[in-house]
Amino acid sequence: MIDVIIIGAGPIGMACAISAKENGLNYVVIEKGTLVNSLFNYPLNMSFFSTSDRLEIGNIPFISQQPKPTRAEALEYYRRVASSKKLKIKLYEEIISISKLKKGFKLKTIKSDYSTKTIIIATGFYDFPYLLNIPGEKLSKVKHYYSEPHPYFGMDLAIVGSANSAVDAALETYRKGAKSVTMIIREKEIGDNVKYWARPDIINRIKEGSIIAYFESNLKKINTDSILIKSPNKEFSIKNDFVLAMTGYQPNFALVESLGVKFKNDIYKTPVYNLQNMESNIKGVYLAGVVCGGLKTNKWFIENSREHAPKIINNIVSELDKFSQG
Ligand SMILES: Cc1cc2nc3c(=O)[nH]c(=O)nc-3n(C[C@H](O)[C@H](O)[C@H](O)COP(=O)(O)OP(=O)(O)OC[C@H]3O[C@@H](n4cnc5c(N)ncnc54)[C@H](O)[C@@H]3O)c2cc1C
């Protein structure tokens, strides 16, 4: 029986693996996609808001050209960490089921069966976009992830949302030759949470009319060549080729729920865990990384959740003695 299975090979799952290895635990990381799958799906030209030292795990220095690293540098860094630390990571291995044994847990994946004494859930938040739930959302021109500006060259593009990802996409596509960029924004203005260097840029582009923004507005319907917008005093259609729905993402609660983890009675659906050791209400099931925030996906990020790894592994080490004693 394995000591600990870590679900998710994001930065925090990897930090847990390093800590488990350093403490002599028998561990394995199960990842449904590629290594640091969420980061891999971030926009190609993005830069992190954190400086590289704050994204380091396992005390391995992260050197980047500029203080804030790019996506490519982060992918290179985490690949090097995985290989130099010889981490046991099973990639592209989706979990089919998890069941509780009298002692420990049984995991069935598309490739193998495992039994483990403990589980760490480090599954992040980037797999499930919030849907608009409007007619036309299923059209292939509607995207919930933004990768790069090139496909939007010469196109009429609508962007829903005004958080960092929406603002970055609007500025980049405008500068790389989109025919028109229209932002549809629920709020009255661009929020304070937008990165301090991007906020004045987007506000000025909107003021000068280079990027069109409809505030206090919603997208009502998406057609093949147009969209219907509802603003405070009117509903109107504009020409449209692509819609980027940058409306945020939510964690996959199914896995957490299937293990019997409870949630607080709050608007964020925060899972129940002990902040001292990150153990959930289910003995032997730990939560790590951004998944701990529930729907408040900006509460935990790489910088501030790296510390979950030693907390969890120290607790597992102390509890394993009891496990073997019965
Ligand atoms: C554009 C952008 C910029 C960001 N910049 C920063 C920054 O500068 N600094 C910072 O600290 N944070 C930043 N963040 C946030 C940060 O990336 C996340 O908080 C971080 O990735 C959390 O790490 P994690 O390991 O908890 O989750 P993730 O990185 O999301 O990793 C979770 C992993 O679990 C896998 N997984 C999910 N479900 C399953 C399953 N059922 N079975 C197996 N595997 C599964 C996923 O494929 C993924 O690889 C940024 C986020 C975005 C979107």
C-alpha cells in the first residue's frame, strides 16, 4: 500500500511530492493531463504577476530573464524540477473512481489500480469555466480559454468580463490586429483587482475608443455572425466573428465530494479543512493549493500555498505510525 497519492501535478501537487520524497514516503502523483497542465493552458504570451523566486518549490532556484517569469520559463522550470528531483508522476492518467477501504483508499484510474493510506487533492481550479448559459454558447466561435492573438487578426472580437484575463486578451488582440475588440462588462468600471500596470492601459484604450466597452451590460445571445448585447437602456446587435468568454473558472468539486469532504455554509463553497495540517473532515484526505479556496479561486495561489506541502507531509509522517499500529 502506497503512503500517499497526490492528485494533480500542478506546482502545489509537485511541492507535496518533493516533500513526501524528502521524508521517505512512498508516494505517487496522478495527473489527468500534462505536467503543470493549468500553466500549460495559460495564454502563450502571459507573464506571472509573482516574481520567479515566489514560484519556487523544493528550494530549487527559479531564474528568469525578467523579475516576473513568462509561461515558457515556468514550464521549463517545473519540467526541470520534476526531472531533477526524479518525481514519480503518472501523466495522462485519469481517475475513474475512489473508494474508501476499512483502512485507506482504493483508486482506479484508466491505467491502473492503487491502494493508498492517504490522499492529497491538489486539483486546482482551471478545468471548469463558468458558462454564460445563453443561446449560442455552444457555437465553435465561443472560447472559454484565450491562448494567443493570431486567430483574431482581422476579426470582430467580443470579450466578456473585465478581470485580468479579459483585460490581457483585449489589449493583446487589439495590438495584434483584431478588426474590432468589444468588451461586455457587468460592472460599472474596470475593477481594482486588475494588475496595476494593465489597468491604466485598458482604461485609456477604452477612453480613446480603440477598444469598445459596454459597462453594466450582458451578452444575451450569440449568433453565427452577430451578438445581442443588453445595456442599461437598450438591447442591440453588433457584428461578431468570435467570443472570448473570460468569466472565470471553478474547481472540480466532484472528486472532493465523492470522498465525503464537507463544505462550509458560505457563498464560496469552501471545503472543510484544518488550516494547521490541511486535513479535511475525512481522515487521511488532505487538500492543497488553490482548490482549498472553493469558488474563491484567488484566495490561494502558488506563492501563498506552497506552504501547504510541508504542513501536510509532516502530518502524514506523524499519522502513519498510528496507521501501521492499527
Ligand atoms: C493567467 C494566470 C496567471 C497567474 N499568475 C500567477 C502568479 O503570478 N503567481 C501565483 O502565485 N499564481 C498565479 N496564478 C494562479 C496559479 O497559477 C494557481 O493558483 C496555481 O496554478 C495553483 O496551483 P495548484 O497546483 O493548486 O493547481 P493547478 O496548477 O491548477 O494544478 C492542478 C492540476 O491538477 C490536475 N487535475 C485536476 N483534476 C484532476 C483529476 N481529477 N485527476 C488528476 N489530475 C487532475 C490538473 O490537470 C492540473 O495539472 C495565475 C493564474 C492564471 C490563470
